[in-house]
Amino acid sequence: MGYRKLDKWSKYVIMRREKMLRKHLPTTRIATKRLLLRMLLHYGMVYMKPARGSQGRGVMRVEKRRGWKRKYVYQHGKRKRTFSNYHQAYASLQREMKGKRYIVQKGIWLLKHKGRPFDIRLMIQRAPRGGFATTGTFTRVAHPRKIVTNGSQGGSIYATDVVLRKYASPAKRRKLYRRMNSLAHRTVRQLWRVTPGIKELGLDYAIDRNLKPWILEVNSKPGVSPYTLLRDKSIIRRIVRYGRAYGKTYSLVTRKAKRGR
């Protein structure tokens, strides 16, 4: 099975076999009417994502709210819809899914920067002298009216340390970075067992209020153009150099992502 054929569900199944990774993976299931309701009752908020897809397209946040006449709420893009019962909500969600296979993932309430949720992208690459190395991170802050942080969806790009400074001391930030690096290396090793030949991965981390990193997604073809928006240009130079060593070239044109201010 070639690596590029793995969808989000397949990656989750493979990764959760590893004990440490399992602790940092939000519970995920194939989206069915019954399983979605079960997860909403248990977690209150979940994300639905196309099993195959990128750049945040098709992602929806679904909530079950207590004490509201309109109990079920979902957001897709900038649009929110509310429903008084689950059957109506699911019928609407089905129309949004357009017959595609979806997964449903336990919702992690993201930390916020300037009132907008953010997550962290980490790049891990095959090193020119062998093995793998994490080569850079950036933080993606969501568009003010959207639930996804992707630059292609109007997100803003920040240096990770700038955003986390509000939440953690230098020592705690270093500890978090070490954990994220360790999880990235474990992810490569675990996926390699099924699909050897991996050259690079982009991991998306949610950071919760306890500064625990959660692996939201693993991208086998990560875009690197957002790194060009960081002031530290050594990061993008290193990524390009490592990629060149295994025959990869990158588009460095950023079309929609913006530099955070």
C-alpha cells in the first residue's frame, strides 16, 4: 500500500497501535448517524472531516448544546446552522458530506491568540545524512469567522514562540517542543512499518489548556509556503535544503495565508 493512498482514518488506525501516540490522538470514528450522535453525547463537540481531503475543505464543527431549544449546531465555513433535533441536523450534515466518506473526531477546544483559535504545524523530514529531523514549526491562527486555521482558508501565520509566550514560560515551551518532536518521530516510525519510503510529514497539533499537544492530522504532502512568512528565514532554507536532498522541490508562493500582525 503506497503512502499517498492512506486516508485520515487509515493513518489513525495505524498510529493508535503505538502506546504513546494513542495518548495524543483525539478519539476518531468513521462518521455514521449512530456514531456521530454517540460522540456528541459523550464529548459535546466534535469535528467532521472528509477522510480524503486537504486545506481544511469540507471540515465541520458540530455541537450538542444543553438547555437550548435549538440543541444541535454545526458550522461549515462561515455559515452556522441550528436544529432542534438530531435527525434534522444529521440530514443537513449528510447533504454537506455529498456522499463522501467522513470521519468524526473528538473536539479539542484550541487555545486562542487575539480571540481566534490556533494550532501548530510541525515539519519532519528525511535528513541528508540519514534518519529524520524536525525542521520547523509555524502557528496558524484561524480567520475570525471560520473554525479551521488553514492559511488557504484565510488563516494568519505566526512564529510559534510568539503565540505560546502568553501561555507558557520558556521552560514549559521547551518541554512542549520536545514532546511534539518526540511524537513526530514516533509517527514516522509507526507509519513507516506499513508504508516505508516516507520522506516528509507535516503534523498539525492542537494545544489544550493543560498545554497537552494533540495530533489532529498528519499530512503526507505538506505545503511549505507558509514558512516563507516567518521572519526567521533559516527555517524555510533548511526545509528546502532537506527536500532537495531527496529530490523534492516546493512552491514557495503564498496565495491566501497572511503574516500575523
